[in-house]
Amino acid sequence: MKVSGAEPWEVFARQDPGIPIRHVGRVDASTLDDAVVFAATLYEEWKWADLFIVPRREITQLVRPD
């Protein structure tokens, strides 16, 4: 979902509190509120124990491909 003036938000989730969190996708949004709505709507078909969103600009890449 691409929105004008938006930035990418990475979406992480897990279906059970006892399993690791995994990356499940991405949404593009201009605000936190929009990102929450977009992620909840896009990924609602699964039953998540936890669903997280993080602006991509806040993620630090530790290893860069050559």
C-alpha cells in the first residue's frame, strides 16, 4: 500500500507468546496512526498474539551487502 508522502513501516508479529517475533511485511504510512490502521487491516487474517510496527528509519542495519 503506497501513500503519497509516506514512509515505510516494517511489521513484526508472532502467533504465540512462546515463539520468536518475525518480520511479516511492510506498510507505507505518513503517521503512526495510519501505520497502525494499515498494518492491522492488512494482516488481520492471522490471529496474532503480538503485532508490532517500526518506522524503517529507526532500524539500524548491522551488516550491509557488498
